[in-house]
Amino acid sequence: SRWGPLLESTACRSRAVACGLRMDGGKEPYAVGGVWQEFKEVRPEQAYAVEAIGKGEKLPSPYRSVIVRVTWSRAGKPLPEETMMLVRGPMAVEGKLKFQDVVVAPKDADAGRVSLELKWPQGGSVCWERVSVRPTTPPAPRKVKIGTVYVRPSQTTPERNMDQFCDMVGEAGRLGLDII
């Protein structure tokens, strides 16, 4: 199914083409919208592997503009918003955008919905080639290293401030932090 904003002129377009499903903003650079597919017979607390692969063209920022989302429901009613999950990505793989993650259905879920979303394409497009959701084994637990970067520059320029922040973030990366 297709979804978009109430103002139809600002909705992304989607249509079947040779490469798969093409989404773009038409003449509207800040269009939003997408498509979704429901999957049923979800087992509560079951892990599901989600993968979506597409080719982005002329997107100024694929990381901002292309999203894959999984939402859960029970008896046709959406579960609370905190159960919504963004699928990790996009990662650039062989010239394509790849979203890949393992998500676990909430204990109350009996159905799910995968949503392919495009926002603010600014003349760009994405052509979805393949999307899949399948049961899998849950990922093993792992420890996550978290840190903060604190810089309070004074009497400096915005460019030097950015350099200071970048140096601190780079150092945090060298320490092996997962989240900064």
C-alpha cells in the first residue's frame, strides 16, 4: 500500500519499473511518502531478519532521505510507538543502498509492517530491488561502549570549533566506542 501526506502535491510517487519499485518526489523537492507491506502470523518475541536493497540516484543525502521501518500490531491495532524499529542502514554496498537488521517482535505482536520511506529527495530517487522479512535466530547479546564528547570552545571560529569536535569524535572512535 502507498502512503503520503494529506497534501497530495507533496507526496512522493511510486511506480513499478524494470529495476523494481521506483520512488521519487516528482517536481516537489521536499516530497515525503512511501509504501508498506503487512506481514502476518508474527510470533511474539521471534527474531526477524529484515533486508531491503535499492539503488539511489541523485539523492543529496541518502542517510537523511531513505528509511526502512518496521512497526508492529495486534488484532489490527498498532502497538505503542516505542515498539517501532528503524532498520539499520543505508550502507553503500556495490553502488546500492542496503538496509539490514534483525528485529525482535514485541510480546504482544501478531503482525508487522515493513515501510519503505523517502523524504526530501530534492530531484533524486530510489529504486527498490528487493525487500524481505524472514524469521531468524536472535542476535547474541553484546556489550556496547558509550562515551561523550564535551568541548566548550571560546574565542574561536566556527571552522576551528568544528575541527575541535571532529578531533574529539575521531579520538572517541579510536577508543572503540560504539555510541558517542
